[in-house]
Amino acid sequence: MSVGGIGPTIVNTAMTLAKSRNMDQVGTKVLSNALDAQEAAGAGLLKMIDAAAMERSVTPYIGGNFDASV
């Protein structure tokens, strides 16, 4: 027996908080996955930069200069 509708209000509040907590967890997981993807992309980029630096050290006279004329 609820007095003045307090019972349903408490139930609604509890349900709202549970939904909010669940959405926070989902959002955190999505952001974590996005961060992992960005870290992997950054690692790949660094690997390519290192490979280019290695190539320049072996053949420093190729590809070091770029002349552009319009």
C-alpha cells in the first residue's frame, strides 16, 4: 500500500538510475574501444614513419628534396 504515490515514485527513480548507470557503462565501453582503435592507428603510423626514416638513412639522396613549379 503506497501513501500519496511515494511507492511508484521510488520505483520510477530506481529504474531511471539503473538505466542511467547502464548507459554510462555502455558509453564508457564504446569510448574505450575507440581509444584502443586510435592507439592502434597511432602505432601503425609510427611504424610507417620509422620505416621511412630507415629508408632515408640507406638512400639519403632519393626522395629528400621536392621541387615544385607552377
